[in-house]
Amino acid sequence: MSVSFSCKCAEREKPIQDRKWFVSQFKYNRSAFNGYHATWSDYSTVHCLSCGAAGRTKAKYADTLPLGDQEVIVPCSQKNCLAHITMTYLDLSMRKPRCTFCKTLNETVG
């Protein structure tokens, strides 16, 4: 993981509120140096759902991004399926959601 957040995909060009970014660690970190205990920090860990980039940043925009444990509603990517899937941002970053209605893996988020 980099010390700065370096997403290079098209999400960077969008307004902050429209980006598919979320924060997994808001102003704290855990490391071997501090015994893996949560320790206050000026930095937050930010993830991009589109390209998978992750990094730490002090930027103020991190204050406005959703947290990883917040739920997001994702429409199914199948053309004729009207179902929606509810997952957390952190779950979306680790695996593709499966639609419970049509049973397909969704390739795109949101």
C-alpha cells in the first residue's frame, strides 16, 4: 500500500461526491510497529472501487468519503434483471457481488 493515494483511473476526474472511493481506516492505522493496535494518525486509507487502488492520504476530501462499513445498494449488471444488492463498501472492494435474484456475478459496481 502506498503512502499517498494514487488512483489513475477515470474516477479521479469526477467530482469528489461522484467518485467510487471509500475510506477503510479514518485517521488511524494499525502496524507491527505499534503492536497492531489502532493508533491515531493524520492519514486515512482510501480505496477506489473501479481500479482497486488503495493508499493513505491526509487530504481533506477523505472527510467526505463514505466509510467502508457503510452499506451501498448496487443494481444488478444483467440487462433484464431489476434486482439490487446491498453490501458494504469494504465487501465490494474484496469481491464481486452475486445477485440473489438472477444468480449472476456482477462485473460493474453501481
